[in-house]
Amino acid sequence: MTLNPPINRGVRVSPTLKIPVAVALIDSYEKIPIVNLAVIADSAKYYSRLRSKSIRVGMQQKKGGRPPYGMSYDDNRNLVPDKDWETVIKIFTMSKNDLPATLIAQRVGLSAQKVRNILRTHAERLKNFKP
């Protein structure tokens, strides 16, 4: 099936069925006027862009998802230290004393990879940390 060049608003039309290709598989396409199909296509594009924008805003605010190790969210969705915060402080104290991640992991009872992730995740938050 070859496609005609895009018509109004970028909708491509099948030359044999004379309907937009995206809706060619709908059973009731004979009952839907082309004008309505253009509105449907426009609204789908609009809602897709709106959802994309909403996701990007949420990611920029970083007010969702799982909190970093040693922290939790309060009622206002702000990060606050929790019961594991002391472990994070111990990890940074040992790291500042030049202990390797594997030895730190043995001492705090976590995996070496988890210790490396904690150091990387909290690096900015504790950049001025002094043991």
C-alpha cells in the first residue's frame, strides 16, 4: 500500500480506502467523518505532549520515586533522615578515612555495590561532611 503525501495537519491517507492510515483497522471507519478523524489525531497528539511534559516536570522536581538509602519522605514529600541514616554517616566516616568499599560493606553489613551506590547517591548531600 503506498501512501499519499500528508494532508492537513500531517494525516496520511490510504489511496485505496481514502481514510487515514492510522484508523484503517477500525471496523466502523465508514461511519467516522474525516474531519472527526483529524480532531482525534490532534487530541491524541495533544495528550501525548501533555503527558510527556508532566513526566518531565515530575522528574525535574524529583519529588517521587523511592527515596535514597537512609532517607524517607515526610508529609510534604521532602527528604528527611530515617532509621538507616546512622549507617550512611558510618559509611561516609569510613570512606573519609580511606577504607575501601568492600571493607566498609563488611563492617556495616551491606554489599560492596550498595555501599558504592550510597556514596554516589549522597555525595552531593554530604560533600562538606567531616567525620
